[in-house]
Amino acid sequence: MSRICEYSGKRPRVGNRVVRRGKAKREGGVGQKVTGISRRQWKPNLQTIRIVDEQGRVKRIKVCARYIKAGKFTKAPRGLAKKSA
């Protein structure tokens, strides 16, 4: 199971975690020094929800919370069983 939103295509993003020590110059120090850089990931807020698609079938999909909040789906009512094809 991949961590990708089925509608927006959001996926984990990668970047660096930068660790610094020292007091910033604007706060009266001599400046900050970088003491470590390591890789990190930002993961999308994916939720698995049950929706009713265009043909009236119930499907489980992974979507990001922003799309759920925007109301882009018709959620399947509870107790509605999957119809077999």
C-alpha cells in the first residue's frame, strides 16, 4: 500500500533536517553553526474512507484530509455493503 492520495497525487516529500547550535546574531550571539544534516520525510495526512462512485458502488480509497474537508466526495453511509461485480 503506497502513501499516495488517489485524487490529489500527494506523496511523501523529502528534505533535510538541519541541527544548529549557538545564539543567533540578531539576539546578540556570534551566529549559529550547523552541527548536523540528516534526511527526513514529510508525509501527507492520508485517511482511508468509503465513498460511493459514479456507478453507485462503494469503494475504499486513500485521500488526503484536505480533500475530505473540502467535501469532494460522497461518503458511503454506514451499513451499506459492497456490491459484488
